[in-house]
Amino acid sequence: MDTIVDTLKAKFSFVTPRPANDLPAVNVPAERLLEVAQGLRDELGYDMLLDLCGVDWDKDLPRFGVIYHLYHSGKKTYLRLATLAPDSAAPVVPSVSGIWPAADWHEREAYDMFGVKFEGHPNLTRILMWEGYPYHPLRKEFPLAGIETELPAADTAAATGAKVIAAPMMGGPFQAGTQDHHHMSDAEPRAGDQSWTEDKPKPGSQG
């Protein structure tokens, strides 16, 4: 499990091991991310980007990071990379979409949800929320119940007098387990409280 970590440490002196119970993992400085990504694909065989996601570390600085999961289709092995955006007020990391094209939509989602910009991305536009939406819904300060906002189409808002109403938190906030999970699929987020849904009110509430 540590073989690829040792290989990366020998090849890139700035790479450091990252604690993990499931996959080999390393930390990479944002300014050297493309160098490592290129080497992983072209020299070390990690030919597939499975996913990437943004992270908000809240009070820690740097606050925002990006996690990448890679796959070696020949050896059938996985690797996790983590990098931090140096500027917490305006987080930016390089885009890896030129190395792994699958990063395109994932980077747009991380930009949309966390406000992390990916320098060099060919079309860094929002993918879930509409352009001009003033928030990034997966940032820590965004309320779990959402924020009521104006409709994106001004003419529709004027005609209907309606707003975008936050969706109910069906089953409560989703949580990912961290104990006794030996495979990523076993740690998929699930509702913390399964006793209520959109149709069945939360216990103790009025509706």
C-alpha cells in the first residue's frame, strides 16, 4: 500500500505522506500539482481520474483544498492526492483537466459548491447553481437548511412573486461514517436520522 507513496517521495521531494486507512495518499503543494499529475499519468500509469472534490477546512488555514482519486487500470490500484489552495480568501488551484479530461465537470462542481477556482480550466462555469448565484452551498457557513433566494429569471420572479425556497433536509444532514470502513463505497454519506422524510415530519416538530 505504501509502494506508490515511497515512489512519489523519491521522485518528488516535496510530496508528503497523508494519513489514510483505505488508500495510499499524499499531499502535494498546489504550485507543483501539475508536475506530479503529469508524472503520475505518463510515467507511473495512473491513467484514470475517478473523481475530485472540494474541501472546506473551516477555521484551519489554508481553508480550502481539493482531493483527487486516481486509478491505475493496469495494476488496478488507487491513489489519493490532496492539495490546498494557498489563498483562503480567493482559493485557486491548477486545473488538471488537460491531463485527465474527466476532471472537467468535477472541477466545475467544486467551483460551484466551494468557490475554488481552477486555473486553466477551459470553461469554469457553474454546473448545478445558476450563474450569478451569490453563494457556494457546501461552504461551512452555508446553512444546512439552505437560503431562500430570488428566482434567477427576473421576469419569472416579477410575474409569480415567487422565490427559490430551500429544500427540506430529508432525514437530516448527510454524514459519512469513519469507523470500520475498509472500502470507499462502505463510507457513502447517509442521512443521520432515518426516522423522518419529506412525507413524515421530523419527530417533535409541527410539520
